[in-house]
Amino acid sequence: MTKAVSLSLGCALLLAAFNLPAQTTPTATPTGTAVNEAVLRQANTIVLRQKLLEAKDAVQRGDIAGAALTYENAYKLAEAIGSGIPDERAQAIAGLAATRLELAREAQDQGDLREAETQVSRALKVDPQNPAALAFKRENDRML
């Protein structure tokens, strides 16, 4: 799995690297720029899907902190890509909110209410209507 991810990531970055000089050339045509942008978006979409798989694997291994960071990167990549990837964007948001909420619960269980606040605030920033995060925040605020 790691080998496939590394190979795909390498290919995507290589593809993007070959397209960078065309984007910075002053004589680049609008069509060429659009093609380069499409190729870059496609490469970023592949990387995004790989990050989502890595994050799910990390959750299964019990590495919630690692999964949260990977979901964070996936979310940022989804935001940079923009439209056209609603499923992947939704997965990144759901995963990020769930892992941050789990980290908030762990912090609260250890008595670190400020860290719990930080984690739940991040979850709510990407998923403001998340009922579990809203309920947790109310309870954590009461405890604070």
C-alpha cells in the first residue's frame, strides 16, 4: 500500500513539475494554462484520495492524532482543488471532524479542558452543524 501511494504521489508530483515551466513562461497560451491547471487538479485529486485512504488506515491502527493531521492535509487539498470532488471533500470534512472530536474527548478525559476546546473548535470550524461536536462544546464550556 505504501509503495503504491509513494509511486502515485511521485508520478503526480513529477507531472506537476513538468507543467510548472509552462505556467511561468510569459508566452503561455490561455489554452495551455487551462490544460496545465486541469492536469494539476487531476494530480491533486489523486493525492487527495490517497490521503483519505492513509487517514482511514491510521484510524484503524488507532493513530487518531496521525489521522487528524492527515485529514487536515486532505481537507486543505480539497479546498485548494475546489469544486468537482464533493464526495472526497465530504470525506475529508467528516474524517477531520470525527478525529478532532475524538482528540477533544481524550483531552477532556485527561482533564485538559483547554486542549479539548482547541480540538472541538477545529472540528466545528470545518463542520459547524456537527451535532456531536456542538453537544461536546456545550459540555466542555460548562466544565470550563
